[in-house]
Amino acid sequence: MTIVKLSLSLILLCWLTLLVQPASAAEPTCAADARITEVFDNGATWDMCWESRIRENLVLSDVYYTPPDGEPLRVLSSARLSQLHVAYDDSDVTYNDVTQYGLGGGYLLSLTPQDCPQGTLLDVQTRPALCRWRTKADTGYRTSTSSQKTQSLNLFSVSQVGAYAYIVSWTFYANGAMEPGVGATGALQRSSDTTELPFGRVLQGDPDTLWLSHTHNYYWRLDFDLGQSATDDVFAETRYELAADGTRSRQVDVYKTEQARRIDPARQAVWEIHENAQPDSAAYLIEPVRSGHRFERSEVEPYSDYDFFVTVANDCERFASQNARFNPDCLNNVLQFVDGQSIENQDLVVWHRVSFHHVPRSEDQRHMHTHWDGFMMKPRNVLAGTSALLGQPNTAPVIDPLTPRTNKVGDSVHADISASDTDDDVLSFTADSLPPGLSMNSQGHIHGEPTATGNYSVSVTVRDDLDQSSDTFSWNITGSEPARKRSGSMNLHGLVTLCLLVLLRYISQGARIVARHQTVANAQG
Amino acid sequence: MSRDTDSLSRQRAFVHNRWPERTRLSAVRLIHAGFLLLVLTGGSFASSVFAQQNDCTNAVALQHSFSSGASWSLCAAVNNDHGLTVSSVYYRAPGDSSRSVLAELHLGQLLLHYHDATEAEPQIRPPQPLRIQPSINATRQLELSTAQELRVLTDDDLQDDAQTIEPVRFTERSCNGERLGADSQPDTICAITKNNRTLAKYAQRPSLNSQSWELASAFARDALIWTSAVTFTEDGQIRPAVSLSGRASRSNTDTRYAATLPLPIDPLTRATVFATWRMVFNLDTDAADKIEQFDFPLDTQSGNRRPMQVSPIITETLRRVDRQTFRGWRMVDGSGAGYYLDPSNNGFSYSSRSENWAQFDMAFSRLATCERYALLNINDVSNNCGTGLDDFVNGESLIDAVPVVWYSQMRNMDLTLEDWPVISELALSFDLLPFDWTASSPFELIE
């Protein structure tokens, strides 16, 4: 009986513990050897778990980003390459490498320090097969006096599938961006002895062989869990269309059901996953920049008609194609996963395809130089600004003393506002409430002709790369020549009034004289 | 339109003779063992200012050598109109001779279209004594000779236009590399050597690793900072790139055109960047370079095959990227050595209500030294030059002529907190890939 009570108490305790546990802890939950934490110089941090699977190889999970001076943000529940589809131009052979062969297990190459020259090798089971290194992005921030390239964490492994060696890569940037990628190297796979076929090229030094052109289609599966809840993410497509008047306006469609989308270069469509329905909530932007090639073979593979999919998370929907081979109770490809389910208050999974068409060149002999493909996911409204990323001290510029000014309507005005900056930054000026007719350029030069009288309180702002200063001065615009004419007419008016007053006085005086004469006459009468 | 002839032949005189095929392969075999060891150690040699065979008038002569034996040599200058210009560019693959690749490469125009405006603002504005009124006619090039009104710029026009750009002078804070420049423009070029990701890997053979060499210049336009850069990789690739950073200063309260940020930040006006590069190839031997267009259209009638179609481009023309046919272009010398421009990074199509050329991604024109800018080209009527690509591309023959390649890309700038107060760099880049430049990878032993 005591044992039963104890057991019940333990169960109750466990239940209560689970009850008070937050929906998602603010850090990954995995063993120490499966966890990767990278803290950058500016304090930004990426934190995640990793594992290597037989099929997909590298699978990342519980991915968190902490901005400089910010709080950890849960970004992804899991991320992986979900298919590597290769179609040859002669259409004789198509490979689905992830499901036909796999990128892990025996296909995963052991790495040496030579393969990971600036990094650290991590073991997959008992052999080194994952390279972890810190690098710098090609981009960052540039001001007139400084430049900062964004630091990044790169993880990669290499899988040998047939003649190809695929470098599966994930890069996490200090500014919160993420970049999955695949580098294709190794050697050309397929050739033909019929050199006159139009499906490839004969390369130098080997006149009897036609090396076949082919397309690599990379599909990534990204289970977004932005923020506290896994089930409130929102999917939106944004377009920037040119209007008839030449302006370009932003149009946003928020989708309520599962979607299969195509790139739309003319309308410049991009995709966003938001933390919740608030438009200014944290989000990740996916721009299909690397879409200069687009594979399509809808007769045999209808899913190839689309580039971007959003589905409700389902553990048995693992592979973009040939899914049923390993999940017989589930549908077979990603287009079939898109079956009209509501995505409101659901856990969302994003699938993105990038294509690369490979035309053999002589330099591909005997071993190919790596050609890289991938895409960038950029944070939006995740950081509190870029200052912390720049990591540099800055002194705000100071506006030179301003004095009140007076001009007349119609004057030709040329005036300069100046400022100093101890950092010698390039400065730009703006002004508010200038008298009508005047404008100021970014160098602080004011010019134009005032068009209306008044006393204006002009606000001037000067900005350097990071800070700004403001000051005000009064600008009195008085009347010009027409106003002076009006002043003359006032004098004339006064003169007339004076004359009238004098006339009235004379009339009044005359009346009094007449009255006096009448009084005298009456008295004499 | 008649044009001045260019003196490319003068530059060609300095090109080393290409080695005969067999000799080159033998040389490759002999020296591979030596430089392969160097490749494996991952070392590199610093770039240096040197006296090269080319005439680098008003430019600095540069050479960068890698540990593999690969090297680049070129002239570099920062132009007050358009930033970095590289010219007389030569590449030496490991075991090969130094061979000419480019006569000249620079930005040909940068359009910045604020979304609340009806017209894009050219960021490259060379001085112009005369200006043609902006046209809204998309077929302007057809009418140029008949009806164009000219007007003289006023003082205010000149003042507001800020005719030339002021190159950024790099400091330790802004250049994490070597600061270079011509005597008249010191510290206007930043040279950086970078470690690339894996160059090649096969099975359990050790990875080949490589480096690249980047030259960059920057200029300010209003509060914006534009960086134009060209990266030269150890294996012969060229990657031109332009990026936008600096400070966003344009605002609009209309949310159709501006991004709303938390107060007190004013709503920031969105913009589209359209960057056009001008490339004059000068490939390998004295033979005239040719342009080929590659397409791989899907043939559903024959089992979804994709036959390769190679079309020579023999007259001046404007072309679009065709994503479905995997379109690309090869510039090729008479020797067969070439470079391939693969528009992989071209995900968006620019559209313009006023400029016909800006409806396209690619243009090919016949070389004329006065045709330098896709828009606002110096309108020197006496030289019979046009005002931009819509004038340059008028059907002239490219046969036995030096072709000029104009390639454009675009991206949108939709600002968020991550862009305040400094814009997170918005970059546009593409690759020029050696294509049958060498008979095989010059980085590996031929077995």
C-alpha cells in the first residue's frame, strides 16, 4: 500500500512538473556531445542539437538564436536536407540520392584535419565526420568610416554518393541569418559513347566520351517553431509589383491553408515565416535569389512544378520525393503533402527547392571543383538594431551654432548648415518646417525662394553612421515689395482720415460759430 | 551608329603566347607534385604592387599569387564616376602561362528605385554638359535620331546632382586587408585574401583547399554606401559584386511604400536596386572573341529530354534570363578557351516604365570606348555616342568585333530593425566561370 502511495505521489509530482514546464525551454535539450553552442564576439549566440542519420545525414534540432544583449529565440524545431534529386538531360536516369542511397552511414566520409583546416572535427559515432569552424561572411555592414563582416558558424560533412561527393553545409551568422547549402564535387557521374548526342559535351583530351549535362535539385525541410509556441507561426508571401505610374507597392498575402508556391520573378515574390499573426513579430525571410535555374518536369514529377511548400508538420513526411519508401503509411512526395489542411494554429514545415543545371566543362576532369548552391534565411524584427553588431564606439555629430535668420518673400536664398564629428564620419542633414519654397540637400545646403511670410521654427538634424543630433532656429520671412506698397497705402489712408478729421473739426467749428452768431443775434434781437 | 575603334590590339601584343597543348600538359605533370604540396599546406603569397607588362596609366598595377602557382595580374583604379575598375586582367592557372581574360570590367550603372517614386535614380552620374530630357517612351532608341530635345543644366541642377562620387578612403577600421590605390587616390582600394570553402574533394583523398583575392572600393551617395568589389579565385573564377549599406534616410508615411519601424524611427522607404556590370572580354589569343547562348529546353515530345542548343550571338541584342531553359552565355576565344556566365543568382526580374534596356538582364554591344554607362552615358554628340544601352544596342554586327557584355541583377531593399541605423549589406553578385580554359583541372595530377 505504501509503495502504491509512493508511486502515485511520484506520478503526481512528475505530472505537476510537466505542467509547470514552459511550452519550450529556452535552450536545446540534448546530450553535451550532441550540442553545439557558438558565442560570437558581439555576444550573439547560436545553440542547437545535431545528429547524423542514415538517410538525411545531418539533422539539426532545437535551434536557438540569441541576439547581442537579447533573449534566446527558438527558431527551428528541426532542419535537414530532405532530398537530393538529380535528373540527367537525356532523361534516361533520375536519382533520388537521399532515399535511394542515403547521405549518412557508409556514404558519410571520414574527415581529416586537411578537410577541416580551420576548424574542429566532431565524431559521428566513432569517426570524425563533421567539421565545425568559425568564419566570416562576405557581407556585413559598411559605414563611411568602418566595415564589419558578420561572423558565422559553419558545419559541414561530406557524403560520397556514386562519383559525386556532396558537402552538406549549414551556416549560422552572428546577425541571426541562416544559410543551408550543398557543394557538389567529386567527379562527373554519367557519360555516353555516342558523342553526337545533344545532351552533353565532349571535353578536352577525351574525344570519345560525351559527359552528360544534368540538374541537381536540392530540397530542404525546415520545421519552424518561432518563439514560445510551436503552433502560432504564420506563412506570408510578399510581392513588390510595379504600378502603372511607376511606383512599386508591397502586397502581402497571409495563407490559411497548406501551400505549394512557384518563384515569381516578375512580381518579385519572397516568403516569410512569422512568429505569430502580428505583422511586426519576429520573422524569417526567404528570398529566392538563387533561382536562375528552375527545373520542371511536371509530366512525370508534378512536384517539380513548385519551388516552395508549406505543410502541417507530420513526422512521417520526411522526404520531398520517394517518401513512402520509408514511410509506407504516408504520402509519397511533398506536393501530395499539400492537401488543403488548415495551417492556422498548427506546427508549420517549410520545404524549399533550389536547382542547379550542370553543363560539364573540361575543368571538371578529373575531379570537379565544388559548385555551391543554397539559400539565405534572414531575420526580420529579431534584432534591436545593428549598433550592437557593429561593435564600435561612436560619438554623435554636433551642429555648429545656429542663429535666427530673416529673409523676405522672393529672396534667392543660399545658406549652409554645418556640423562637426570627432569620428570624422560622413554626415547627412535633414530639415523640418523650412519656410515654403526652401529645401535642403543632404550636405546641409539650403536653397530656394521663400513664398510665404511667417516666423518658422526650423528643426535641423545631422546624422553620422550611428547617431544623430538636432537643433532649431527661427526663420522670419517678412513681406517683400508688394507688402511695402501696402504699407504706403496705409499712410495714404491715414492721410485721408486725417483730412476727414480736420474737415470734421472745421465743420464742427463752423457749426459752433454759426450757433454763437445765432445766440448773439437772438440776444441783440 | 559609327563608333571609334578601340585599341585592344595594343593590349593583345603583351599577351604571352599560349603554350601548345602537349607542352602545357607536360609542364602540368612536371610541376604538379611541387605545387600540390603547397596547395595542401594552404599557404598563399600576398598581393603586391608590381611593374607588369600592361600599361596601367592612372591605375595601380597589381599581382596576387597563390601557393598553388595560380596568380592574377591586373590594373585597378577607382573612377570618380563608377568606383572600382579592373582592366588588363590576366590569369595564370597552376602550370599554365599568364593569359588574358578581361580588357575591362566595372559597374555600368546602378539604379535605385525608391518605391514611392515614378522613376529610378541613377547612382552613377558622370558629368554631362548636356542632358536629354528623361523619356517615358520604352522604344526610345528608335526615336533618338529624330526628336530629342536638349536643355542646358542650370547651376541648381548641377549642385543637386553631385556629379561625381567621392570614393571612401579606407582606414584600418574600414579595410581588414591591404589598402591600395593610384598615387592620386591612395587608400581607395581594399585588397583582402580569403580562405575559400573546399575547392574539391573525392572519396578519401584529402580535400583541396583554395583562396581568393578580393578588391573593393566604396563610395557614398547621400547617406548610402555602395561597395563595388571583384573577387578573383585561385581556380580562375571572377565574381563581381555590388552591395548597399550605409544609412537609410528616405522616409514616407505611406505604408504601401515604406516599412514601419518602432518609434521614433521614421518609416523607411523601400527601394529596388538594379545593378548593371560592363565587361569587355579579351580572352586568350588574338582571335576575336565570340558569344554563345546556351539553352536546354524541355522536350516533352521526346521523353522529357533537354537537348542542348548553342546559338551564336552575332548582332547587338538584349536578352533575358530564361530560368526554364537554364539559359547561360559563354564568351569564347578562337582557341576554344572561354568563360561562362551562369545567371544562377538571378531570382528576380526588374521592370521599368521608362527604360527599355532595363526590361532585360543581358545586353551585348560592339565595343566603343565612349559607350560606358547603361544610362546617363556621356552625351558627346560629336563622338556619335548614345545616352545608354537603348542607343548602343542597335543591331550592329558582332562578327570579328570586340563584344561588350552588360549583365544586370536586382534585389529589393525592404528595411527592418536589422537595418537600423546601418543597413545590413544588400549584395548582388554573379560568377564568371572558366570554361574549357584548361584541358582539365589544373589542381590535380592527371593519372
